[in-house]
Amino acid sequence: MSEFKHFCLVAGGETMEGHAIPDGRVGPSVMSLKVWAASVEEAVEVIISIGNEIGFKIEQNVEVIRSKATQMARDEAFAYAVRVTPCIDDDLALCVAEEAERIQNE
């Protein structure tokens, strides 16, 4: 088994038409998740891949935060606690900062 590290990732972007996000809205949104990965690069690849699968287009830099896990590592990289939240006030930078604070404090 590879030496995995645990990260929380947060990205600002757009929920696209035809998305697969339960109760999601088209428009500015923030995506966050927790991930076990071998490197920061692999963790970012995971959020991009999941975003593409569910209809979330990342438009800002991805914030990567080393964090404590709430689930145990597995034999391969994986993500959990995926969350997409509409940005109500259209200030995407503020929404990203608030979500980064929330996810770090879980």
C-alpha cells in the first residue's frame, strides 16, 4: 500500500447545466471533499475528475489543506464527504473561504 496523506480540498466554480448534483442549482458554487491521496497533485486530480463527472467546472485555484481523517485509508486513493454548495451572494472567493473554514473544523 502506498503512503497516503489526508487532504481537504475546496474549489470555486460553476455548477453546469445537466449536472448530477442532488438538489444542486446551476450557477456559482463551491465544491469540497476529503481525500486520501499519495500527493497534492493526485488529490487535485481527484477533485477535477469528480467535478467533471458530476457537472462542476472548477474556475478558481483549488485550495488544498492537510487535515485529520474521519475515514480510514484504503489501498487506493479515494474521496469522501463530497459537497457542492451554491454561492448565494455571488462572491465566490468569500464562499470558498467560508467552506474552507467549515471543512477544516469538522
